[in-house]
Amino acid sequence: MRSALLLAALCLAPPSFAADDELNPEKAAKIDRDVDKAMKEVEKKHGNKKSSELSSGERKQMIDEQAAAQKEVFEKHNVEPKAYNRYTSKQSREELAATKQAKEALEAKEKAAEAEKAKEKEAAGGPKEITIQRGGAGRDPIIMEEKEGAAPIVEKGLPQDAVDDQNAAGLTDSTTQTAPAPAPAKGKGKGKHK
């Protein structure tokens, strides 16, 4: 009977938290980063307003949500808030520098992961714009020479061979013809009539 009660008490015991000696600069940096994210999410939920812009009820709700988010982060990392506060307040300069460096490394890693996701999303976004080429099925097919990343070259007008062929056949291009001069108008106006 006693062993059953002891077993039940151990199963229902609250989780043990990390002691000061188990904390290190890397773990402190992860906790700092997660707390910052949680606080930003709560602020975003409340419209990123300053506390002076909120009513007293909204302010109280925001503070409660921030406390709950912070508690959740500490439980996730299995660290007691008092132990964390004690550790961060007693850090040496070297430990503070190591924590700051670890936090910057985490931020850089997250930015790289976000950039990678953006590239994957862009690549999986479907086919890119396709250039459609018309014409060139005749005797002299059009060969397009493109360089990677360069804009396509567009030629306007007829190729020189076609212009030479038209001139030889006696045809003229409508753009090279001059319009006939208008005939002079006969004097029908308000003058004397003979």
C-alpha cells in the first residue's frame, strides 16, 4: 500500500527545474530569444499599441498574457524563472559576451532559415514567365541568342535581305513613300465673280 502511494506521489510530482549550474550562455540566449518572440506576439495581438494607448482593462489583459507567455517559455526550457534571473544577474563579463554572441548566432540562423524558406517558396511558386516567339518559320528561321539574365533583343522592321528583295521587285515600303501634294484649291471665295 505504501509503495503504491509513493509511486503515485512521484508520478504526480511537479517537473523538476534546472538549477543555476545547469544554465549556460547558450541556453540563456535561447530563453531570451524565445521570451522576446513571445512578447512580440502578445504585442502584435494587441495591435502593437503603447501601454498608454490601451485602456486599463486591455493593459491588465496584456500583462496577464505576457506573464503566461513567459511562464510557457520557462516551462519549455525546463528552467525556473528565479534560477534564470539569478543566473543572468550574476553573469560575468565573459558570460554576458558569450550570451550576446549566442543570441546573435541564433538570430542569424533564423534569418538564414527564413531566407531559405523564401527561396523554396519562390522556386515552388510555379513556372516563370515564358517568352513566346512568333514567325521565323520561313526559309530563314530566326535564331535567338540569349545570355542568362539578359533582356531579349528585339529587332524592329524588316531584315536587310527582305528590304533588298522588295527593292529589286519594284515594291516600295509604305513608310518610305511620300504622300502626294494636295492640288491647289480653285478660288471660290467671297470675292468678285466674273
